[in-house]
Amino acid sequence: MIILGIESSCDETACAIVKNGADVLSNVVYTQIKLHQPWGGVVPEIASRAHVEKISGVISAAVEEAVASGAISGAGDINAVAVTYGPGLAPALLVGLNAAKGLAMSLGVPLFGVNHIEAHLHTPFLESETDPGKAMPALGLAVSGGHTSWIDMPEYGEYTIIGQTLDDAAGEAFDKAAKLLGLGYPGGPVIDRKAREYDGHDFIAFPKGRPRPGTAALAGLDADLCTSFSGLKTALLNYVRKIRGDDISAPVPDITRICASYQKAIVDSLADRTAAALKRRRYKSLIVGGGVSLNGALREALAKVAGSAGVDLLMAKPKYCGDNAAMIAGLAFYRQNLADDAAMEIDVHPSLEAGEDPAD
Ligand code: KG4
Ligand code: ZN
């Protein structure tokens, strides 16, 4: 089955064509990073305007790429259209959803609505021989700019959130720190790079993002499987304030040590909660997806955690870690819970949770 996927939940306009959930026939991603850089973060109005400008060109490019490689002979070979309808920025999601509805209608093929977080957890299976069903039961870890969640996956296509951040997502924690340190946007890659330049072991003791048990924000989740990064951000702010004094834009000395210490606090926190979650039941694999999974220190830490727990670590190729549409088209092959008329009538769901049924 050949599915064309569309992704527009945040600052990437993307379209991809994927055969049978794994074979990527084309993958086109237009990133808006440059448009948002002057603002130090994603501006929803700028994002939706850029999606409107780019979406048809990106869809045509994905079809042309698949035709040029000889994988399909034209748009007529597409069997279905898939699109993410949440979570994400409402005005941005709307652009992709409307384009997908129009395209499915004009091609006369079914439309599938796909959850963006669930799709991140499909990325290790793209261009892979691994059958998702055989990797179950799995613990999923979605780490991106908007999300940090631990997800229990007993079967492929079943998702229950067992832990999450109570405030900032891991990527957001990287982005906010980089802004504070004057390192630009997005923060993850630059902090990763600066941290790598630090060759000492004298780390600043930043808080490890452990929520207090009994906190109302846990909403019934176990504190041992949740994180909170707002205290870490404040600790960095206080640390930097002490150095800068009254000159709030003064360059900060010792930047590589600060970045390495801040990154270590995030990575230790994610690795610790993952190790705790892996002890809760007998898992076969640990599936990691999302932009933050590009982080070198996190990849190393999770490899150790998975090794000691005796589970397979499944991570995406770097090009599928950030937002892309191959993950949308790929997951739609396996999970068609929102299809046909229901998908045609669906509105965007900016706060959609993994495993949530849109009809609930
Ligand atoms: O998955 P993604 O592209 O978009 C969302 O769904 O949010 O993730 C973007 C996030 C940003 O916060 C960015 O700073 C972070 O991923 N990121 C990284 C790295 N590369 C991207 N964080 C840490 N280390 C990296 N190397
Ligand atoms: Zn994402």
C-alpha cells in the first residue's frame, strides 16, 4: 500500500510517500527555522503563513521525487493520504489537514488522521526490516520540542502514557537555555555542540528535574516516571545572573562547561526515568523518537540504559528524528483508527495525547 503523508504541526512543511509502512519512496521537508530564528522560537502566525505558501510545492516535489526514482509512475499510484491532525499549533495543523482532505478527495482515495507523537514512535521502523509487531511490548520515549513522554506499547498501535514532563519538554528546555545564553534557535543542536567541546568533568550541579511525589500536576502518574524542567531553567538563569551582574546581555564565560552541565542534567533525568520505566514490566524494546533523540549524549545514555535492561534500543536514522511526513505515512499503514468519513470531518486537535481516540 502506497501512502502519501502530510505534516505541518509546527515549523516544518513536509510531504512523503511511503510503501507498506517502511519503504520511503520520497521525503521532502521544508524547514522554516530561518523564519523563526529572529524571534528565538516558533511564531504560530509566521508558521501557518509559511505552510500555506509552501504546502502545494512540497506535495508536488514529493510526488515528483517518487516518480523520478521510478518508484511510482504518477499520483494515480497513491492508495491513500495520511495527515497529522494533532498535537501541534492549531493554525499550522489546519493547513496540512485541509490540503490532505482536498488531495484525498481529488485522488479519490481514503484519508487517515495520524497522531504526531505516535508517528514519532514509528520513525525507527522507516527504512528498516524490523516488523513493529515483533518489537512489542515496547516502551516508547517521545522527546521533542513540544513533548516528553514515556509511553507503554503492549501491542503495536496501542499507547498509554505512563510518564511525562510536568512543564517544559526536553527540547523546550534546550531552546530556552540557548536563548538565555545568547546561542540562538533551535537550542538543542548548539548546546549539544558546545557540550561536546567541554573536556572536563567538573559539572555544575543543576537540578535533575525530579518532581515531588504527591504534586497535583502529576495527575495520577508516578513521580518516578515524570520530569520537570522548569526548576532547571531557573537554576541556569540564577547561575548566569550571578556571573553577568547588571549587564544582562554580557557574554558568559565558561560556556562549554555550562552547556555540558545543563545537557547532563536533562540527559540524566531522561535516562533515569527511562530506566525506572523499563523496570515496570518486561519489555522487548525501547523505541525513541523526536528531535531531541539527535542528541549525542542522550543516545549514549539510552544505549547504556537499554543494555542494562536487556532490551533492544530502536532509534530512527537522523533524518527521521525531527519532524517529517514519512513517519505520518508510515504509521498510517499500521494504524487506521481515524479513517474515511471520520477523517474527512475531523478538526485539528492541538492537545491530542498519544493513544487518545478523537471520538472520546
Ligand atoms: O521533533 P522536533 O523536530 O519537533 C517537535 O515536534 O517539537 O524537535 C525539535 C526539538 C527542538 O527543541 C530542538 O532544539 C531539539 O529538538 N533538538 C535537539 C537536538 N537537535 C534538535 N535537542 C538536543 N540535542 C540535539 N542535537
Ligand atoms: Zn514532532
